[in-house]
Amino acid sequence: MSVWFFTCLLTAQADPLPSIPFETYKLENGLNVILSEDHSIPSVQVNIWYGVGSKDETTGLTGFAHLFEHLMFQGSENYNMDYFNALEEIGASVNGTTSFDRTNYYEGVPSNHLPLALWIESDRMGWLLPALTEEKLQNQKEVVRNERRQSYEIRPFGRVWMWLFENLYPQGHPYHVPTIGKHEDIANAQMDDVTAFFKKWYQPSNASLVICGDFNPSQAKELVQKYFAEIPNNNTPTPLMSMEPVVLKENKIVRKTDKVPYSKVWIAWLSPPLFAPGDAEMDILSTLLSEGKDSRLHKALIEEKGLAKDVAAYQYSTQLQSQYMIEATVATGKTSDEVVSAIEEVLKEFSASEEEVRVAKYNWEARFYQNLTTIARKSDMLNNYYMRTGDAGYIQKDLQRYLDVSADSIDQTFQKVILNSKRVYLHVTPEPKEAQ
Amino acid sequence: MLFSLLTLLACGPKPPPVVAAHSPSREATTRPAPLEKSSFSLPSLEKGTLQNNIPVAISKNNEVPLVYIWITFDAGGWTDPDDQIGLAKATMDMLDEGAGEYSAGALSKELRKLASSISTQATMDGASIRLQCLKKNLKPSLELLAEILQQPTFPQSVWDRKAQEYQQELARQTSDPKQIARRVWRKLLYGQEYAGRLQQSTHIESLSTTAMKQWHQTFLTPDNAQIWVGGDTSLDDILPHLEETFGQWSVESTQPFPRKPSAITLQEPTRTFVYLVDQPGVSQSVMYLGHGVGTKTDEHATPLLLANQSFGGMFTARVNMNLREDKGWTYGAWTWLSYNYYPGTWTMSSSVITKQTAAAIREVIKDIRESKSTRPLTTTEFERGRGDLLGQFPLKFEQPAYLLSRQIEISRYNLPKDWLNQYEDRISKVTLEDSQAVWNDIIDPESMFIVVVGDRSAIESDLLDLGYTVIHTDYNGQKIEKE
């Protein structure tokens, strides 16, 4: 039954290239606006990215960008109550997220409520501070510290990211501490810090607004003008967009015990930044190393040697520099050192073939279509492309990065970034059982 | 790419006070009126039948050149023998570990050549195999789907390895406070039946490839199958392909289908008890609290849904406003209704800072009591809840998966055929009075199960002060008699 496998694919039955139609312009205050129509359902997404993330925090204020994001939901001068009140009653889906590199806010609303979504977003962009109180700040500090406990502390292996990043990057580097931050810093945040942070970063010229979904463009433009144009741009901040890459000078072996049910091991490297040469190679490398039961790591660690329960290799792409990770769960009765040796054996012998690279690229291409199935995802893609590259229409160039990868370019990147580079080994094992 | 652990989701704020919204600094000081509402009609579902009577339903969506095929079976965790809990799940998991001439690796490789993916799953109530592929690769992808479904080999060597992995997974679940709370909760509600039958290490030891083959033969049969299609195709296009791959599929039935137990009764506490599972040193306690309610088609189900929405189903609902936005004791607190084959449950859950564990329970119980007496649901809360449910309804149909999932539910639980079409009507006609009456009647804070997973040494004396009997259990919900 397998003849057709080799005939019907990879050949040119051309699908339309994945694309997101849009138009874009700037307001006088510098706010970037991107409009993208999609009338498949009567819903519209309003999505704003601010060019500030935890990498831009002042020294000693870890966790602040994220704490600030919480405060953005506490009401603003002309809508001084919980942001969710107005939006839940119309059935909107609302949230915000903060990462190393940026902060985003979004609401998916029934399309007739576009004016409300734009008004309320603009109110907090321009008039947040008059409504902020010490009480709100104190409360959200507690909420965020509980978020830290819930998402990082009581969850098995939840502390791993803190251990990895503090070892990959030196003290003081913007990526040294994960976005959630440290308890003591969150607890120390002051009202003055909040005010200064808002005034510095939450400027229209440091933001990009996407409206994606079911709307009338000329009407949307009027609304954007009406609600956002009156926000003054008081300064034009410059987020940190690049930095001399950190190079690990030696291998680090970190061993931790924690409340975990079994052992896991991570190997982490520093790798090329998002969209930089080599970034797409790292993604395709992940496919060859650990995607599917025929992948190299799966075969060697799980099938042949029975050393691991699962294994995954992935590139976590970020602005200043990225991180490449291989993580594996150690099988019962085996050790994390055995797993590390087996991974290194696979790496030592690695070399990509043209055929497998071609198939991997085909799969990455198909993923682009999947990303286009929701207006929420499309909104984030448009803003991501704009904020990182200055071109909201970067999708085809993005795809092209993957299509340009070759077995040679993978091998070269692999040698440079992985094989011949120092790395961090993190072994996490269960706490010893208490003596009976 | 990937991981949400580094992208920290976060939300908002705090209720009133509403400040008179007058600011000299902005022109647009007042909330704008909505535009004219766009019309919405449910996406349609077309139906057909294969020669061997397998029903086919399709929801078209040609936004991107992708096609989804789901085949569902009326079989799930409820079929597990008492000594082999997890058999349905393990069988579905093993399905793509080898089929016909293909090894697991070869299947993976063939699928990747097509940029297709196939996944299998079993829940308590159902089992399914799902394909996603590019439209142009539909035919070869379907062939692989058929091979996996009809010719699985259940290799012993793979199972030997997987059995170990299952033991590790069980160890993970029984060390994660949230998972422990869920296990104990299920045990308390369902006792020895249905979801109360928790998987143990010995169950995994008892699973065998022989049992899996038998389960496969019994349940994954054409007369127990339905095919659901979504995406960039049409009934006319897809039927010949399905006919070719599944139309001739027949299985000699080896034994009659075991049927689901017709009815079970949820456990009901005579008064409110606290079940405490000790996790020394944790910085938060996970709490689950609630009791059984009727079924999804009961007359009171919709009024109850609306009452729940205002009480705890939204960010701005009372429970979250109190525990998160007023007290700052948690990242979030929610209540929800959940239904399956049997009577449903009403649950409140939250992870709260250790030292406020008992206080949080006291607050929730107080909120429930007051919602039935001195502080009934307000029109504002109620209409916000209704607006939330109605407003989000159309948005859910953006991807065909949602319509298919709801249709599967209708079929699985024997709901009225127009269940989905009547949704907006049902929600619209409930009054606050209906909801409040049903709420008062059903939700009972004096007769609840409360599960707490947390640091016993730090929270027990406060829990005892609440006045409830505190019962110590292990992660299986089994009472610990001797300490």
C-alpha cells in the first residue's frame, strides 16, 4: 500500500502560500496600526503589543514588567473598575501576557463591540496612572506571588527555568532571571517604580495595535483615530533589541534535588536570536533530533537503550539570544548521567541528510497554515512580525527562512552552536526519602 | 517557540469603587455604544452514511487547505475491568505503536512525509483517533489512518517499555498537589464506580497486550464508530475516499458489547467534611469543594449554569473577586459544572497560600451561604453572566473542531438533536428568579466534600477551627487510620 507515498507528495501541487492580508499605518503620536479583515465569524480581535518585557526591567526589579501587566487590568481614569467587568459581560476573551521581550494585551469581542474594546484599551494606554492606588498595587503583588507559587513552586519541575537561566546568563544579564521574578523583588515594588515604568515604556510610539477579524476598515480607522490619537507621546523609548552574545566559557554541571517524582535532565546551549541566521536551522534540527518515533534521540534513548521515558529537543527563540534545550525524563532504574552520555553519543554522530531535511521543511511549512486558523493567532503573528522586524508582512520571509535551510547549513550551525559549544547540564532528582 | 512556562499569563484587577468618570485629560470619557450586531448562524453539518452504515458528518471550512478526520467510538475508561484501570487509555495509546507491516518508527516517518499527524485518545466516556492533514495528502493519510485503526500490532516489546513509563506517569500524578486533589475528589464523588476507580500501580502491572487486542476487537469496530470531518473538503469529495478506506470494514463480532452501567448515584456527604492530604513544605494548598448535581438535560440545568456563571464562572464572579482581588490569597478561584454519562458535579477550586487555607475555605462557604440568603445574586452579576455565555458562543465556532466536539457530545450523551441550536434560546429565557431558586435548592454548603492538599503541620489546627471533621487520606482518598 505504499507506492503512492512517494509519488503524490512533495511534488508541486501548489497551495497558495500562507499569507495574512493587512494594511498598516501610523498615527501622529507614533502608534503603529495594523488592520486585517477576516469575516468568517462575527468576532474581532484587538491586540496590542508594547515593546517592553522583563529584559527591560531596572536592575533589582525582577518580575516588575509582569506585575505591571497585572496593574493594567485594575482600571484606568475613565473606566475605574476591573477591566474584565466591561468585557466579560459581552462574552469577550481577555488576557495579557509578559515574556522576556514584550508585553501583550488582547481581547476577542463580538464584532459590534469593537468601539468598546478600542476605547477601553486606549484608556489604559493614556490614562492608567490617575486610577492607580497603593491598595491595588499591594493586592496585585500578592496575586503575582501566588501565581509564582502556583505555576513554579508547587508544580513538579516548576523551578527548572530559574535554574537554567541563572546558569546560562551571568548576573545582571536581562535573561538571568525568568519573567516571573523573585519574591523579594516583587514584594519591594513601589508606587514610584510603577509610575516611572509606565511613563517610560507605555507610550503610543512603543506600541502596535492589531485589529483582526470582522470589521469595516474605514469605520475601524475612525475609531482608532478617535480613541488613540488624543494620547500624547511623551517620549520614544528604545527597548533593548540586541546585545553582544553571551558565550559560555566552560561546561556547567548543576545538580538539584527537589520535590519531584523522578529524575530529569536538561542540556542547554545559547543559540542564535529569533529570526537571525541559524534560528530556523535550530528548529529543523529539533525535528531531526526528537520529532517522531523514528527520530535520532527517540530511537537511541527510548527504543534502543531504554534509558529515558521521553525526550525533546527545541529552540526557545528570543530577541537577544536564544536557548536550545534537550530535556529527557530518566527511565526507572537508570541515571541521568547515563542519559547525558547517550544524548552526547547521538550528537557526536549527527549529520543531516538532504532527504530528511526536505521532509522536515515540508512539515514546518504545513505548520504555517495551522497558525492561520484563528484570528487570535493571526493577530499575535502580525504584531510579532512588526515588533521584531518592522514588517508586519514578514510571514513569507519567515517561511522562506525555513525553505532556505539545507543539510549543509544545518550541519554547520549544529557544529558551531551545539557540538563545539559549552553548555549547562541540569540534573534534577527526587529529594532523598526521610530516614525512617 | 513553545512553552507557556516562560510566557506568563496574567490577568486583572479589583471591583469598584466607581469613580465619577470625568477627566479633563481626555475627550472620549464615556463608554461607547455598540455597533450594529453582525448576524451569526451556526455552521452547518452535513451527514452521510457509508455502505457498512458508519455515519459520517462534516463541517466545511476552507480557510486553509487542511482537513481533519476524527473517528469516535462509544468506549472509554468506563469499560476498564476493575483490576485493569487504564486499559482503554493504554490500548488507544498503543494503537499507533505498530500497524500492519509498519513499526512505530515507520508510521511516524510515513506521516511526516505527508506532513500529517495522527493522534489517539481515550477519556472516561469515549475513544477517538484523529487525523490532521493537508488537503492534497488526504488519500495517503487516510490509508495510514485505516491501517492504524484496523491492523494494530500491539508489540510486546513496546508495551514492556511503556508499562514502565506509565508507572512513572502515575508517580508524577500522585506527587502533584493538583492531580492528587482531583484523584481524591473523584474518589469521594464516585466511590467504587466509574471515575472513582483510580488507577494504581498494580493495575498497570495487570495490563497486557492480549487484553488490548481484545479490547480493540470488541470496541473499535465499524458498528461502534462514527466519522467526523472538518476543514477544506465537502461531503461529495470526502465520501468516496471514506468509502474506499472504511466502507468495506467489517469485523466478526466476537462478543456482545458490554453496556455502560445504566445509572449510578453520586456519593453524598451527610454533612460537610474536610479531607486532608498531607504534602509537607508546599507553599500553597490546593482545594476542591462541592457536590453532585443533576444531569445536563434536567430542567434546572440552565438556570443552574447561569447562577454558577455569576457566582464563580467568570473572572469578575464573586469567588475570584473575593479570594484574588480582595484578599490576594490566590492567582485565581473558579467554580464550574461538569457533566458526563452520570449526574454532574458542581466544583469550586483554587490554589491558595498556605497560611490562608482555612480562611479561604471559610470565605467560600460564607460566600455560598450569603448567596442563598443575605446577598442573593444581583441583576448586574446575573446579566453579566448571561452576556458572557451568549457573547462568547459564536466565537467558539471559528474552527470546525468546536462544532464537531459539540456534535459528538450530543451523540454520546443522547442529548436532543437541536441541543446546540437551542442554546441561545435556553440561556435567553432564564430569569434571575429561576436561577436563584434553583441555586438555593441545589447548592448546599452544609453538605459538601472539601478536599485540601497541603502542608498539614501548617494548616491543620486552622482547619479544625472551622468546625468540620478533618479526615486524613492518602492520594487515593483512603482514610489513614493510624498516624
